[in-house]
Amino acid sequence: MHAILEEQDAGSETLRRARGGDHDAFAEIVAEHESMVYSLAYHFFQDRGRGEEIAQDVFLQLYRNLESIESPAHLLFWLRQVTARRCIDLMRRSKLMKPISLEAVELRSASRDADPLLERRLRRLVADLPEAQRLVVTLRYQEDLDPSEICRIVDMPVNTVKSHLHRALTALRKKLGDHR
Amino acid sequence: MNLDHELRAALQRKTPAPGLAERVLARAGEAPRKPRRVQWAVAASLILTASLAGWTAHRRAEGERAREQVLLAMRIAGSKVAYAQQQVRGISK
């Protein structure tokens, strides 16, 4: 408990310094959250270039709006929300069909018994889901958020989120079954 | 197969190429962030400048109009004087 409070204090202090124009503090914030932001975009588009582009845009927007960020918890929520919106916006604007470059897929699996081929196939299947389902699944399994948290980020009723999740999992199970 | 488990493994966080913060700050440096107070001051000075320019243009137009009126009045007065002189010369003959 004490450690969590200390961590929150440190986060608040970093945020305060970043608001004051301290670039090192801003870099600390980026370092802390870059994998979350980059991965949301990367898993959404299955494209490293898009991941980098969205991550840069999101952190640039953060840099220009640091004064509106109230706390480390608000920062985390803000980053997830802005990233999710950017992904949807970019998808709709460019009507982008997801280029899936197998070479671009990074295999950074933590578990030794993981099946890289299955993981790759799953990422491709997730990337083929309709955009709302894809976003909900990514937030659920990348960020380990439950539907009540996801609904705030994507601005949807919780039952809609649950429905997207259910449909996505059903579709994934079916496709995995079809492929096996 | 446990799909939840497999999805968690497949959708693990990845790391972007090193130096993301530097790239963001480099882009931020192209258009430096201004504190909100400075933004308000800039906006206020722009409005003030625009108002001043409008007021100056208005005053200039008014001055121009007044000058034209004076010139017209002088032209009318001149023609009246010329007419009077002509009459006086006629009487003297």
C-alpha cells in the first residue's frame, strides 16, 4: 500500500515537472506509457508504421495538453482514450485495409510454452475483426480491462461492449476451428 | 485451448523503436507549446491589433470623405465668386 502511494506521488511529481516544461519529465512519461500506446495502435492495424505514427501523434497531443491532465490515473485513461479514438479516426479516414506484414510481427512472447504460430494467427484474426470488436478485444486482452472500464474509454454502453466482446470471441473461436 | 489465455499472449504489449520521446519532442519543437496564459495574451493582442487596424481604416475613410466635402465646397464657392465677378464686371461696363 505504502509502495503504491509512493509510486503515485512520484507519478504526480513527474507530471508536475512535465507541465512546467521539463523535457526529461516528459520523456519519463513517454517511456512509461509508450508500449501501451504503441501496442494498441499496432494490434489495431497490425502495422508497425501505423503504430509509430499514432504513438507520436498521441504523445504530441499529450505534450500540448499537459495542463489538462490532472493525475497519473487521468493520464492513463486519457492516453488509452485518445489512442482508441485515433485508431478509429485513422481507420475511417483512410478506409485502410490492414496490411499484414509477417516480417513486421514482433514475437516477444513471455511464456516459454507459447505457440508463436498460433499467436500470429490470432493477431491476424483479431486484425480482421470489425473495428469496434477489434478495439474492444485489444483493450480487454492487451490492457486487461473489464467491460466497465472499456465502455468509458470507447464511450459505449457497457452492454454494447459486452456484446462486441461476445461476438468477437465467437467469431475467433469459429475461425480458429475452421483453420485447424 | 484456452482462448482467453491465447489472446493475452498474442496481444502482449510491444515496444516501439527506441527514441520515441525524442522524436515527439523534435516534432513538438517545430511548433513549441505555449502556456495557456501566453495563448490568451497572443489572442488578445491579435484582437487588439485587428480592432486598431479597423478603427484606423475607419478614421482614414472619414478624413477622406471630409476632404472631398471641403474640396467640393471650395469648388462651389469658387464658381460662385467667379459668377459674382462676372456680374460686377458687367455692371461696371
